[in-house]
Amino acid sequence: MKRNYYIVALIMLTFFVISFITNILGSLTPDIISGFNLNLTLVALLPFAFFIAYGVMSIPAGMLIEKYNEKKMMTAAFIVAFTGSLLFAWYPNYSAALPSLFIIGGGFAILQVVINPLLRTAGGEEHYAFNSVLAQLIFGGASFLSPHVYKYMVGDSSKPGAGKSLSFFHGIVPENLPWVSLYWLFAAICLLMVIVIAVSKFPKVELKAEEKAGAIETHVMLFKKRVVVLFFIAMICYVGTEQGTANWISQFLSTYHGYDPKNEGADAVANFWGLMTAGGILGLILLKIMDSRKVLIMFTILALVCLTAALFGSAKVSLFAFPAVGFFASVMYPIIFSLALNSINEHHGSFSGILCTGIIGGAIVPLIIGWLGDHLGLRSGMLFLYLTMGYILSIGFWAKPIIKNKTIFDKKEVAV
């Protein structure tokens, strides 16, 4: 099939938007706590509401995509995300924030299910691996950019020229909640995406039998397999580690080292995502020369070392060690996903839906950290990440993929 560069570009833009909106929560956490007078558990319910939507919507979305075309699904998903963004922008209070984030998360869950097979079709199967990596780099780039947009829109008003961007929102954004302006921006972006998709022509996507979501009976059957359950838990642990770190960086630096969430805190969160992107590039190179399980073991151990330095080091050490955790966590998701799919020989579409449901780890782990933080202190709460990373480390020892990643040192097969 002829490659459709326009649709590939649209998918990359979609990845950018998903990441830009999703990963702003870590930068907003201190502002949300002070703005709504919340404890750590209550603020942790916000990412819980967002990521639990993935658990609710991922498998149903996989089934719906077989009934409705990609254009309709993507349009509906952005309308849902627009509605969620507008809800909180219009009613900026904690009670509205929870359903708002759940609605946005539901829309993004649908998008995640739709755009991966669409990327394979529009970009060509032979280029799918490259395009998937490119999408992850764009995803990371958007996560790096969003905290800087936050700084620009909600910067220190005492500095010359700061806060001028808020003039457009004067009168509709509460004076004590300037960061709510971001949700007006998110609503505008989602509405723009609805318009762009509406005027776009989409190719027809034919899912292979192994890529289809399958009936609910197939999912039940898969959950009876021990390896499926183990990798489902692994995905919960990975997303929990990623969000459990990113969501609490700014608050930790403010609580223990007195760093300003609008400056050093936002920069640290941005650098976490930026270094995760850079680490992904190094990981790609290493996967060409090493077994993926060894790469996972090495990077996870280094991530644990950096987490220890971040939690118990000095202010300057902590400021640099937290982003370094992102660098070494970069290879976890693609390696876990590939090891999982390569560990069974059928129903890969249904298994992918199950793995995507594991994104609920982004709901569960930050909430556990917040609850522990209220009772024992945030530093003690973040020690829970040793458990999630420890499980990820164990994968490198017990995973037995049917197909291993190909390296440059593998002997070439000789035709007989």
C-alpha cells in the first residue's frame, strides 16, 4: 500500500497532543495542593481519575474500532477530551477536576487504541518499527515542552514580562488559580484537532487477525495464562513507576529542598521527560548489541541508584537525580511490551489491549504514594517505587520470550 505521509504526520501530532496534556500533572501538583487546600492523598486522586479511564476504556475501545472507522473514533475521542478540558476550565474546583480528568483520560485511551494500527497502515508495515520509535520521541518531546509552557503561562509574576500571556484569560481564570488557563488551552487544542480530523481523508485499515481485539472470551482465556498476568502486573508497575516519579518530583523538591514549583520544580519535571527521550535513543542502540533482558536489568539497577540519590541526596543532587531516573526508565516500556508480545504465539491484539489496560498503574501507584506520604511523609511514600522497580528488575531474570530481539552479533540464517 502507498504510504500516506499526511496521516502519518497527523498521528504524530496526535501523540504530541496526548503527551502534552497528560504529563502536565506533575508540574501542577504543588499548585493544585495549595489552590484547593488538599492533602497528598486527595491530590493523588487526580492522576488516579485520569489513568483509571485507561483501564475502563482500552478493551472496549479495541472492540469498537472493529465496528466504527478510525476517523469517527478519533473525532469522538477528541470531542470527549475537549468536553473534559472545558468542564474543568469552566468549573475550576476539585469536584469538577476528578470527572474532568476521567473524561480526558477516556478520550486518550480511545486514541491510543486507534492510532497504533492506523500508523502501521498509513506508514507501511515495513516502516512501522521506525515510525513507532519516532512517535515515542515526539511523545517525550511534548512531555518535555509542557512544563515550560506551564512556566510561561503561570510564571513568577514578579519578574519583568512574566504572566502577560494570562491577559487573554483575565476575567475567566480565578486570580488565585492562574494555572487553570492551561485547561482553556487544552480545550482549544482538542477542538482544533476535531476540525483537522474532520477535514482529513483516512485510509482504510485492515486489521490482521492477530491484531484484532477479539471477544471478551478471548481476554478471559488469556488472563488464565500465568505469563499474561505477570506481564499485566509488569505494565502496572512500569506506568506506576513513571507517573509515581514524575507526579511527585516538584512537590518533593518543594517540601524537602524549598525549590520553587514554578521554576526549578517545573524544570526538573521537564528534564525528567526530556532525559527519558534521550535514554530511549541510547536504549535503541543497546538493543542492537545486547539481549533486551540484560538492557532492562542494567537500566533498572541504574534507575534505582538514581532514585536513591534523589530521595536521600542533597538539594542539588536531588535536582539532577530525579531527571536521571527518567533517563534510565526510558527502555522499560518498549522492552516490557515486546517481551510480553513475544512470549505468546497468538491473540496479540487482545494481549495488547490487556497490556494497555495496565496503564491503570498510573492511577494506582501515585495514589499509594500520596496516601503513604500523608501518614509517613512524602519521602517514605516514594519508597514504594522500590517495589515497582524491583518487579521490573525481576522481569529480566524470569522472562522467556519465544522470539528474542535480534542483535548485530546474531548469526545470519543460511538458506537451505
